[in-house]
Amino acid sequence: MALNQQSFTTIVQQQVAAIQSAVAAIPSAIAVFLTFVVGSLELARVEATAGVAMWLQSLIMTLLNVTRLSTSEGEDVDTFIADFGCPPREQAVGSIGQVLFSRFTPTNATTIPAGTPSISSTGVVTYSGGAMAQTADGTQPFQVIPDPTQTYFNVAANAYIIPAGVTSGQATVQATNTGVQTNVAAGSITTISTAIVGVDTVTNPNSFANGVNQETDEAVMTRFAAYIQGLRAAIYSAVVSAIEGLQQGIQFEIVENQTLGGATQMGFFYVVISPFTTQLHDTVYAAINAIRGLSITFAVYAATDLTANIAASVTAAAGFTQPNVEAAVTTAIENFIAAVPLGGTLSWSQLYAVIWGVSGVTLPVTGLTINGGTSDLVASAQQQIIAGTVSIT
């Protein structure tokens, strides 16, 4: 229902009209003289009353706003959902991805220490120690973190150990800053900022795109609705709410009554998550376990990478240089692939739209392929499509 709010001027005019109407009804034998010119006592009284009315009106509007979640903002949203036990507003999250440490002389094994994780009372995972790398301009530092899914990670040593004779090894890193500022382009992490004996260079073969800013009011409201729906039973929406209430940036797929291998298993479900760390796995598992139905079993797995190698030939328009256009198209394609959700599809035809959307590209665009073909790349529920080699000429 729309409220009939009134401005200061309207309130003053209504009072003046009411007073003048009342004066007009007085018998003419009684002399009454009123004036509402600027500086008059009558106008001052009316304006003072109007000021109080405006204050009361603002109090009423403020009260109405904070008593409904849909009209609340900022801290009022936080306190509203807290009354229902909903997990609080999710904070900004730094990006996670893989870097490649390399060396010129692989005579001996090399150890790259990972950070030691600790979990705060609010469930935030932080790391201390470990090797560090950063972007060339020094604005975005990244910390090496444990990742048992990586080939060279040694759990006992909490480090990545590159064997003798091997020139390079992949490690997982997490930004120490938070938010979308930590989403960096491929090849931008190039500086080793802590001494690592036997390692000479570092780079990130793929762009990072899973850093997110603090949860917005609109996102909190959407999540709150899912939280309330999930309270009624241990159903699909309850699992969704449990995961979404942990942190932003978690992509996940829920598969019911099947094992990871595809065999039918009634009363069992599994969740695939991306990005993956041991700590995030444990946090997701605990959240689901708290709401699962009695005797229902489940598991949480890491998504596997499905690489998309892209090739295309583009032509620079007049006034643009070919190398700059090629670089811009490469970045646009990498960003587009990074936005494909877990279990999603990379459309071959949509890549044309991505390329044509880059300033400086003119017809023709030829030779566009995904992994050497012209078919869409379709991921399963267990796969995350990532950009591999993007060759634009």
C-alpha cells in the first residue's frame, strides 16, 4: 500500500487554508485580522507545526522501512535476519587458483611451503606462513595454500615438493586481499615475494575469477528466503541454504540417488564444489551434516577441470593495432569462460558474440574452435570448465 506522504510546503498550505476557512466562518461583526506574510507570527507558528509534522512523518517512514526486510538497508538487514538465526552477511572473498613454479636447474628436489590454516569462530579460514607470490605491480599478493588434489602436494610436510629432474610444478594459491580486485588475468602473477630455494619463476596459466565482494542487501534477502524455506524439512532447498550460508563464491552441484560413478544408490547424494580447498570441503560437509535427514548419507567432492582450448583469427579495425586487439579478445574469452557455472556449457556460437563485442574487432572472424572443433563444450555436474590455451591471431 502506497503511503500518502506530504511535503513541508503542502503541510504549510493546508494549515493556512484551514485557518483562513475557519476565520471566514466568524460573524462579520467580530473583527479578525490574520496575515501569513514572511516574518509574520502566524506564518512562524504554521511553519513550526509543519516542521514537527515532517519529523513525525520521517520517524513513521523509518519505522515502516526497518520492520520489513524488503525495505531495509545495510545494518537493518543484518539485524533482521539475525532474529531468525540466519547466517550473517557474507564477507568479501579472495580468489583462489593455480600457479606454476618453475626453475632453470632441476638438479635437486625443491620444497614450496604452504600456509598453515586456522578457522575463526565465524568460520573464516586464514593461513599463516607459506610461500608468497604477487602480481607484477605488487598490488595483489597471493599465498600458497594446502591442496591435496595437486600432484606434488605432500600432506605430511604441508608443502609442494617438486622432485629432482622436474622443471616445474603447480600449486594452489589464495589472495590475501578480498573482493573482485583479486580476479587477475592469466600471466599476471609473476613475482615470487618470499625466498624459495631452487625456484626461479612463477606464473598463473589461467585467469582467476572467483573473488567476490561483500554480499549485497539484495543477495542477503534472496538467501534469507532460501534459508526460511529450508527450515521446514531436510530437502533440496535446505542443502542449498546450508551451502549458500557459508561464504560467497562457492559453486556447487547436488546430485541425488547416485554415486559419483553414476551407479544408483537410493538415500545418498553428493555435492561437487568449486573452488576446492580441504578447509572449504570440511566446512561444507559440516554445514550439510547439520541439516541432513536421519539415515541419509552424502559426500562432498572437488570439481574436476574440463579444459577449453580456444583458437580464432581476428582482424583489427582501422585505428586499432592487431596485437592490442588480440590481447583484448584473449582477455574477453578468458573472462567469459570463467563465468561459465559448474556443470555448465561453453557455447561455440556465443564465443563469436564475445569476440565481436570487443572494441576494435571487425569482420571477418575465422577459424574459431573449441578444443579443435566447432561443437559446444558440455560439462557434467562434476566438471568446471576452465580456460586452457587461448590462441588469437
